Amino acid sequence: MSKAYAIKTQNLTKNFGELLAVNKIDLTIPYGKTYGLLGPNGAGKTTTVRMLNAIISKTSGNASVGGYDIVAESQKVKMICGFLPEAPGLYSKLTAKEFLEFIGELYYLQKSVISARIDELIELFNLEGRENDLLEGYSRGMKQKVCLCAALIQDPEIIFLDEPTSNLDPAAARMVKDLISQLVKKAEKTIFICTHLLDTAEELCDIIGIIIDGEIKVEGTPKEIIESVGARDLEEAYLKITGASHIDDLLGWREENPNNNHNESKKNKNKKNKRSR
Ligand SMILES: Nc1ncnc2c1ncn2[C@@H]1O[C@H](COP(=O)(O)OP(=O)(O)O)[C@@H](O)[C@H]1O
Ligand SMILES: [Mg+2]
């Protein structure tokens, strides 16, 4: 598939048994861009990211990451991608430094390169002085920093961050958010981020996709999406696109239901009009 794009998918689909988690998604993400995938819980964000990182297999469709096919060249995909999972596992009996050395070795990096990168990352993430402490003694925010270091250690071309601030207290979330801003603004990397932080997404993302029930419903720049629904900001646009459409769907079904009497139907129509004003 395409080498011209950092991420390209065609009809990418994932079923878990009967459940259609991701339904024929088409993504075209150029190199150097930051893509934000937004959507309610259970919409299919994590499943998409796990397929793109060759962690789970697709059911059908095609996808390439960095020009490599996610099935036929899954090892290459893994080598060029950094991935911060939604619920990362850490080896609590290792120190941060030992853990990062271990991850570096998984990427076949030379010892001298690993050591230099660890020093850089420890400094960037303000973990100096704590790198030789066991991870079991780290706070959640610090653990998340170590996971981000692990995602960045092989200096990946393409970085996937799945809900990087979930499960963090506000101060730790703020810190991780600032680090991501720094990463986006400094490095000319391709970043794919699933997030609930709509202000961050509005500020940092070049392209936003909104996924609902496994389908990308809306895609565009934050400005395009905001303007398309006449919202003030991305948060309002997101709520209109995800929430309001559900209310309309529900009322629409009631109006079409032949068991509903005329008055009831009229009442709903009024309600609906009120909402859309
Ligand atoms: N390993 C799995 N087995 C079965 N169902 C799954 C599995 N992973 C995810 N799902 C289901 O797929 C849908 C999408 O989940 P997910 O991709 O985690 O959503 P999101 O990250 O947007 O919250 C959900 O209905 C979820 O329950
Ligand atoms: Mg998820």
C-alpha cells in the first residue's frame, strides 16, 4: 500500500465475534501531521490503534503504517512506531532505567544508544534522581511518564498515544498534556492521539476524526469541524455531533413509529425544533 502517507487504511474492519468494533474506516494521514481520534467510550478508538500497531489482527480491509503493511510487514510496523497503550503494563520490580533498557533492547538498539536516549528522556521528563528507584514506588503520573519514555525510546517516526491522560489526577494530566504539546511542537513526527481532551485536540491536532459505533462520522481540521456545525469550539462541536445526533435519532424513530399517536408525534417535533434552535 501507499508509502506516501504515514497511515493509510481502506475499509479497515474489526469484528469481535458478532460485535462490529471498527467498521470500514478509511484514514489518510500524511507524514508530520497530528491526528486526533475522538469518540465516546466503546466507539472503536483503541481497537483501531491496536490494529495499526499490529497488536491485534484486522478482520478485513487494508492498512499501512509508514508504508508497511500491518499484516505482511508487522515487524517493520512495530519497529518504526512508538505506542503508549491505554492501560500500559510496567514491571514494578525494575527501576525506570532498567525498564527502559529492556524496552531499548527489544528494539535492537545499541547499548550506547540506549544509554544516551535514556539520559535524554529522563531529563526531558524531569525524572532525574528517580531513575534508579523501583517502578512500584512511582506515582501514576510518574509511571505514565516512564511509559511515554518507553514509547519514544527508539525515536519512532510515528507515535500512537491512546488516552495519554486518562487515570491521572489533574496535576499529572496537566504535566502529560504539556509534554505532548512539547512533543507535537518540537518534533516533526506523525502523532496519532486518542483523547477526551478536546481543548488539547483543538490546539494540537491538524486533523480530527470523530468515530461513533466503529465508523468515522466526521473528519477535518478542527476549524472545519467547528464551522460545519456552527459551534464555538471543538468541545461544543463534539457534543453536537455525538450527543445531539443521538437525541434526533431517538426522536426520529418515535415519529416514524405507527403506534405513536399524532399528538405525541407533534410534541416530539416541537421538542426537536427547540433543541435545534
Ligand atoms: N478484546 C475484545 N474482545 C471483545 N470485544 C472487545 C475487545 N476489545 C474491544 N471490544 C469491544 O469493541 C468495542 C470498541 O472498543 P474500544 O476500541 O476499546 O473502544 P474505545 O477505545 O473507543 O473506547 C467495544 O464495544 C468493546 O467492548
Ligand atoms: Mg479506548
